[in-house]
Amino acid sequence: MAQLLNLNLTSLVIMFISLMSILYQVEPSSLIPKPADQSSMAYIRASCKTTLYSNLCIQSLSKFGHYSPLEQNPQQLPQIALSVSHSRALQTRAYLLGLSIQLNNTMKKNDLYLDVQNCLNQINDSVDQLGQSIQELRRMNLPKDIVAVNIDDNFLWHISNVETWVSAALTDASTCVNLFNPDSRMSKVKAGIRVRALNVAQVTSNALALFHGYAANDVKV
């Protein structure tokens, strides 16, 4: 009976954390579907060609194709990409936290539990680093019609901060992936963790590439 109660509590915790993770990212305007802007979609496809996972890039950003027009504000696309990465990291952290609670209640501290804890720590760091990078990018707040500017040391400092935090988030997510190398004996639980962490790593890699493109091309650093 006590074990059943613990499992029910675990399920409630997982549901609550997942709901909060989703609500954290949803804006009221996004609840109403809007038609895609053709120029914005073309800009997304062209920009995603510079990323390592271009199909995933297009898939994850196409829902924002109604933003019109993205190409007139080069900062907006990396901002969106970082928000997508942050959202995926939040969802993965919620899943790992719920799994950690469940394993602690039922199996105690076996090898899987320890791997989940290690992965949770890495993804938690990714969440924090991506959140900081989003805030830092917003602080740059460049005008829409900028083409080339004389970059001062303060602006370069902002760019360096974003690159450092996103790179660290990518490293942490990749570390989690490497904890669950696939083989014929891999359990469904481990495979599920690996898929989620790999997705975080890949969308973060794409976001970093898009930010590099923005910093190097549009701002002429």
C-alpha cells in the first residue's frame, strides 16, 4: 500500500513538473495558430542549412514561421532557437526528475539510478546555461535595420557570454548522451533517456550555429 502511494505521488510530481515546464514556455499568442509567412519560412530553411542537423532545425523552428518577417530582425531566429532548446531541456529535466524519484522509491541507488542522477545534473546545468544565454541575447537589443556597426568591447562581451553558455549547455547535454551508449542490451528506459538528451544536444547545436551566423554575418563581428 505504501509503495502504491509512493508511485501515485511520483506520477503526480511528474505531471506537475511537466505541466509547469510547458506553461513556462507558452505565450498566449501562440495558442492561436497563425498562417506561415512565406518569406520567414524561406529564411528559416536557408538559415538551417548552416546547422549540423538541418532537418531537425527546420522541424523545430517551422512552427514560428508566422513571425513576419524574420529576416528583418536577424537576432530573432537565434533567440527562438535558444528558446526551443531551453524548452526541450526543461522537458527532459522534468522527465529525469520524475524517473529519479520513481527509482529512488522502488530500486534505490543502483547503477541506473546513479546514471539518471548524473544525467539530471548535466541537463539541469544546461537549463541554467540556456536561460542565461537567452537573457544575455536579449540584453544586446540591436535595432532591426542594422547591417554593420562598430562593435565595442561591451557588445563583444555579450556575444562571448552567449557563446560560452550555449557551448557549455551543449557539452553537458552531450555528456548525458554518452552515459547511455547504445548496445544490444540497452533497456527501454536507458534508450528513452538517450533519445531525450540527444534531442537537447542537437537542438542546442543548431541554436549555437544560428547564433554564430547572426554574430558573424549580420553584425559583422
